Amino acid sequence: MFSLSEFGTKVFNEKIMKEKLPSPVYKKWIETMEKKDSLDRVTADAIAHAMKEWALEHNCTHYCHWFQPLTGLTAEKHDAFIDIKGGEPILKFSGKSLIKGEPDASSFPNGGLRSTFEARGYTYWDCSSPAFIHDNVLCIPTIFVGFHGETLDMKWPLLKSIDAISKQATRIVNAFGDKDVTSVTPYIGLEQEYFLVDRELFLKREDLFLTGKTLFGALPSKGQELEDHYFGAIPARVHEFMKDVNKTLWELGIYAKSEHNEVAPAQFELAPIFNTVNVAVDQNQTIMEVLQKTALKHNMVCLLHEKPFQGVNGSGKHNNWSLITNTGVNLFDPGKDPHDNIQFLVFACALIQAVDDHQTLIRMASSNPGNDFRLGANEAPPAIVSIFLGQTIENLLNQFMEKQPKTYEKNSLNEFGISSLSYLPHDSSDRNRTSPVAFTGNKFEFRMLGSSMNAAHLNVIINTIVADALNDIANKLENHKYRQDKRKAAIDICIEIMKKHKRILFGGNGYSDEWIKEAQKRGLPNIRTFAESLKILEEKSTIELFMRHNIFSKEELKSRVDVLYTNYINVRLIESRTFLHLVNAVMIPTIIKEITMINAMGTAPTFLKRKVEFYNSVMIELSEQSLKLEDAISKTSEFETKSEAAMHVLKEVIPLMENMREMYDKIENKLAFSSIDYPTYKDLFFGLNN
């Protein structure tokens, strides 16, 4: 068990700094943070010394600059506190070492942004995210840049996007008369879904081991049809795992609030409490690492892949996004009477405009190669981007458009006949689980994000496009004919936005065929794959958007396109080469084993002879198709551009794999148990219940 006194004991947060730092140094630190200024050397040295002493108290021998390169993962190089003075060892950690590091940048993805011979990169301390101790190493969150200052990571663009949206959101709030607001910060809550499988079974599946997903396998007789796993009793083995996860996260100051069984067998979810977007992204990266390391201690493996198993739900990472002022006001809280909260409606309309103008950017930033098998598969939001506002808020905006009188009524649970709870408010919005972007009471839930992804990528996009919309609205407010009456001017602007962008609002079933047809009529793009969505990053309007808000230069954005294409190609080729090996090393030998067993019976009944003939035909077809797959894989290197190679993989390599998988999966459940030497879906789904 653990107690409140243990919460955050391994985080060098503001409370610890106040305890460990001399009062003048602490005050100087606070002033520096508020002004977003640079630390002077004396203050930096004092903080570094206090941080080192605190780390030594927790048995640390090393520190690292913890950063997030374009792999989407985290990276760290451990350095010991030890130094030499007068021939004797001493423990030393200076302000210079705290603020700046020099890792080798040559082997991290850079998309041609820097030459091969320019190996040096720099990490710089991100003062807005606290240092923490993990596995007895002091981890200092940092940004990562190239020799000439070019962006090479996920964090630096995120920090710049936070500044961009803060600037524009503050303009709007100040325009409505609240001059106490000097900054606005995006807050997010990231719901993390994942699968757990038995480690011994995992190691017997080459596809799981090498790609994080199964490349073949038929569903057992029971999957998720009965919906009995969702919110069901947590298996004892998993419960012990969750207790250890919670203890580790508790010490790291991460508010892990909710945990439960998810829809698919062996699938689970963890949801922390909201935090500033920068800290929340850092913590989510830590959460994923803790889940994986803790699972191994319990002889399990945590799968973060978006679609490890075909035929059951995959895993997402719901990104609940809101804006909070420095005075503590949630700008997406409609309040008791949304009709009179015109500031809320302005911010809601800004998001509507932003998402409609940049649908493809949202779709692109929410996905990766693994998410292609999840989006639009009747288990997650469709690939068509839309917004669900809920009837109350949408009706209010329509009333303004149609100049109708206010009809909003305050609801309570008494509507449900629960008179004893009549004092509880009835939410102004329901949840639409088929909507990619849904208003859920005081935040917007972006539901497309893939479970394994670094959430910084999507939040850079959200922050930037909403900042752009807010800038547009602020300019109109300042120059509107009713600028002396901000409410009247704002209503006019909201009406204009609704008329132009209402097509993005949809409250129905996003899984239905009717919605696909309706979306097409509305002119909403249906981009089925991640590779196809990447073109948006090369468009002139996108480049201008990011340059306008100082997020990326043209060269930095171009490099990210190259990295994303390269990653897509490499992931798919690893999967296809693994699959090719499994066809020859597992699938065909399994079929041969089954045929041999039947033939050993001697004179077999007619139906068994027909089965042998069918198995032979499948083997022949698999052999022929494997040659075509091998040829298609080899041709990938012949294309001049990364985009052409990616399209080749998408249209030639993947369909071959899917066709071959379908052939084998159809017969797997017909095979005798003795013929199968690998863990099946049944084993993997229910192996934790023992």
C-alpha cells in the first residue's frame, strides 16, 4: 500500500524546490519562470546543486537529459555525478550541465535537416516540466535541437504552439474585459488504452515480438461479442500489475485516476487527471514506459500497438483538450447559462472553424501506420473528421443564427424521475463515441489518436490551428462595426463562422454508411490511410500556417514529412518481411503437418480427402503469392521519392499481405490442436485469466 505522503516523492517539483533552495534563489527562479526569461549562472548553479543533493538522497548515481526525438519515443544518455578534483573523486553537477547537454544527433531521424557529418546536437532544459527520478536516474526534461538550432524533437514545437495559442486566447479574453488574464494554457487528459498478454506466449509469436501486432490469426469462438470484458472484474494477475503501476506513477507525481477493463479481451485502460499539455505529454510518455516495464516484472507484455489483434477493438489514446487562464477559468466551461456566456461560444466557434479548415491535419496528426487498421473500423472514430457539440450547445448557436429568442433551460436529473437528486445538474452534452471530436461538458475530446503515439504531434496541430482561428476572430473583434459592443460583435462573428463551417457538425452515427454519403455531399474528405494524409504537410497553406505562428520553418516541416514517410515505409516493410518469413516458417509447415496427420490415417473418408485437396490448394496459393510479395517488397527501393515508395507499399505490398492472411485465417480454426505449434488468439486473449 502507499499513502499521500509518498505522492510525488520522486519529482523535483515547486514544493521540493521551495524546501531545498535558499529563499533568494527560489524567488529568482519564480520571477524567471513568470517572465519566461533565461536563468543566470548563479541561480542555475544553486538549483543544480540542490537537485543533485536531492537525487543523491534517493540513491541516484546518474542524471540524464530526457528528450523526445522524432522516433516518437524518449531518449536518454546517462552521465554520472562523479568528477575529479586534485586527483580525487568528487560529486558534481553544475548549472551548465543542468541547462545544456550535447548528445550525438547523428543517428536520430532528421529528414535531411542536417548533414551526416554534423553529428552534434544540443539538449536544453525545459523549466516548465519538472525533473523526476526513474530507475534511480535523475531525468531532466529537455528540448532537442541540431547544431544550427533546427528542431529535431517533439517538445520544442509543442512549447512554441503553447505560446502561440496563449497569445491569441489572451487577446480574446482581454477584449471581453478580463485584464487580469495574462496567459492561457492548454490542458489535456490522455486516456491510455493497452493490451496485456502472457510473456511466454508473446515470445512464441515472431510477429508480436518484431512488429507489436499479430500478422495472422483467426478469431476464437468467443471474442468481445458478449461485451462482458468491458468494465468487468479485473483479473487477479492484472490487478497486481496495476497496483505496481500505480505505486510507480504515484511516486512520479502522476495522478493515475481511473483504470478498468476495456472492450476487447485482454485490453485495459488507464486515465490520469488533467495537466498542462506539456507536462501531460511528458507524463504520458512515462506512463507508457512504466506500463511496459512493469508488465515484464509480472511475466506479461504490454502491447501499445493500435491494432495488435484483427477482429476486436484496437487501442486509442483519447486526447481531452481544454484552455485554462492563469486565473483558473476554463474557457470551454459553458457555465450555468451558455446562452449568456458569449466568451465560451466564441472559443467553441474558434475550434469549429479550426477543425473544419484543417480536417486533414487533424487526421494526419492523429495517426500512424498502426492506426490505419483502427480508424473507420466500427470500433473507433471514422477517418472522416467531424465535431459533435451536443444538442444544447448546437441549438444555442442555431438560435443565434436564426435570431430566435433564448430557449435554453437548466436541466437536472429530475428529468429521469430521480427527485431526490434534483439538485444535480444534467450535463449539457452527451458523449458520442463515434465522433472524432466531441464536446464533453467543459472540454473537447479528440478521439482519433493512436495508442502508441507521442501526443505532442496532435497537440501541436490543435494549438496551432485554434491559435490561427482565434487570431482571425481577435482581428475581427478589434475592427468590427460593433467593436464598442463586444457581445454584439462576437455574436455576429459566431454567426458568420457557423454559416461557413456548420458542415463539420454531426451528431449521428459516424460508423454508418449513410454518414459516408452525407459527408461526401458536405465536401468532407474521407482519407482512409495515414500515408495519403501526409500530402497535407507539403501544401503551401500548411507551410504558411506554421511559419505564421513560428512553429516550424519551411525546412523543418519538410524534414518532418520525410521522417514520417520513412517511418511509414520502414514499419510496413518490417511487417511484410516478417509476414513473408512466417508464411514459409509457420503457416505452410502447419498445413503440411495437418496434411501429414490426415494421410497417416490410411484410407481416409471422402470429406477428409477433400480437406487435404483444399489445404494443398491453399499451400500452392500461399507459395505463389509469397513470390509476388517478395517481388513487391524489393521494388520499394526503386522509387525516386519517399511519397512514391509509400504509395507503392500502400497499394501493392499491403493488399498482398491482407489477401494471404485471409486465406490462412480461414483454415486456422479448422486445424487440429496438435498441428498448431504457436499461441492462437484464444491463448493470447484468455491467457491472463489462469
